[in-house]
Amino acid sequence: NNCVVNTSSSANIIAQDNLYFNQISGDPSVLSNWSIDGSPEGSHPVNFTTPSYIFNLSGTASTTADFLMKGTLNLLSGKFEIKPTTTFTVDKITHSFTTPATSANGTISGHFNSNLTVINNADLYFKNSTIDTSSNLQNLTLGSGISNLNNSLRISPNGVLTVNTGTVNTGGFLTLKSDATGTAAIGNSSGTIL
């Protein structure tokens, strides 16, 4: 069993069999790259489709193909890269770090032709706090929860931002790009974009 320790004055310990940690680096869609203690010998998750699973990232992970994670991706100090031409779909994205996200911790990076879909809530920090080649996505689809964009992201030309029924707080960090090939757009959305 893995444990969660509450460091408040009335600390308690809660055993959790659904809490997994990644190994140093690798493909996040490989079950053996996650374990209860983050080591190759630890107990591994049986699937990525159990909504109660929490996947804690403290290393580096890069998608190699389209990937569906029905649980929560919790960014500790790691970096999660959505490689070109791939789509990462996840139920929730959270953070558990005490220092602000930087290019070295707790971030997601994408490319002009990568796609991210979040079914529920998302707390999004992209690789750098200023726009560069890793703070891009072609398509960003947000579902029914509340999502926060905490630093710069640009949607590539011909890309689409879609907010199904939730709310996204852009904080002024969202840029819809255009060039000779096309213009990024807001897709058919029933949600709220702030």
C-alpha cells in the first residue's frame, strides 16, 4: 500500500492502492512504467481506464501514440510531453508541488500538431512561462469541469479550442494563431471561455 500523509497539525495517514508514480522517464502508456513506489519492482496498475487511479508524474514522460488515461494525471515535478501527431486524453490534470511550475517541473509540453483532451478539470501549466515551440497545441478540448490556463499557450493555425460544457479561465494566456495556411478558431462550444 502507498500512503498519503497530511502534514497539518492533526496528521493522518490514508492507505491508497490507487496512487501510482512513474519511473524516471518513459512512455506513459506502458503500465510497467508506473508503480506504487515508482520502482520497476513495485505493484503496477492493471489498466489506465479506472477513474479512481491517480498517476503522479515526477520524471519525464512522452507519448508515442494516442493515449487515453481515465484517471487523474497529477504533475509533481515532472514534465509530460505530447509528441507531434498524438492525442492525449485524460480525465483530470492536477498539481501537487509547492513551488511555481517552471520549465523543470509540473508542466505539459505540446507541439503545433499535438492534441490534448481533458474530460473534467484541468490545471494547465505549459513548459515555459513565455510562448515558445513547446507551448503549442493543435487542438485543445475541455470537457465538463473547470480548467485553468496558468501560462502561455498558443493554438496552432487550423487548430481548435473547444469547451464542451465546462469553464476555462484563460487568464489572458491563450493565443489563437494564424498564418498563410489558416487560422485557429473556437470550436462549437457550449461551455464558458473567460
